[in-house]
Amino acid sequence: MTFPTNIPAVTVWEQTTVNRAASYVRHEFGASYWEDNRGQTTGREEDNSIFLAIPPGAIADGYVPKREDKVLPGSIAEETPPRTALTVMRVKDLRYGSSMMQHIEVTIK
């Protein structure tokens, strides 16, 4: 059994700062799991987030997404994120325990 995936690739634009201006470095991850939770209610408020799970085998260049990075599903060649790109809100590195359950968990809005 392998880690479940439902999209072939994810593109992440790492946000950096050059001369006080936002700059981006593009990273592409392999097959991952993308779950749209928009409109779902957790407690008294809507969650409106996207759950992304990136298995260790999908990480090509060693980069782990961080808060404020931009994300879109699929392989996107643009060097800067399009206006439709979503923002990383939270990241949990869960690459420990059973090899079939290891992943990086990303919450996106």
C-alpha cells in the first residue's frame, strides 16, 4: 500500500524578499493528496480551507512549504504565482512513524 494521492503534481512558489520586494522561487512536487474543504463547518464557523498532503517521495528538491508561500494544484511553469494562487496558512512535517503514513500536511486558504 502506498500513500493515497489524487493529483499528479503541486506547484509551490516560495516567497522570499529581495530589496524589500516580494520575490518567488518555484518548486514542483509530485503526486499528492488535495482535499477542498471550502464551505465545511468546524464548530461554529466555516473552515474554507484546502488540505494538502505531500508524501516524502513527491519532494524533489528538499524544499518544505512554509507559511505565506503560494500554491496551486498541477504542474505550472510560470515563475511567479498567478493571481489565482492560494496561500499556505499552516505546515506540519509528519515525516516520522510508519513509512506509509509519512507526509507533510499543508493547510491552504
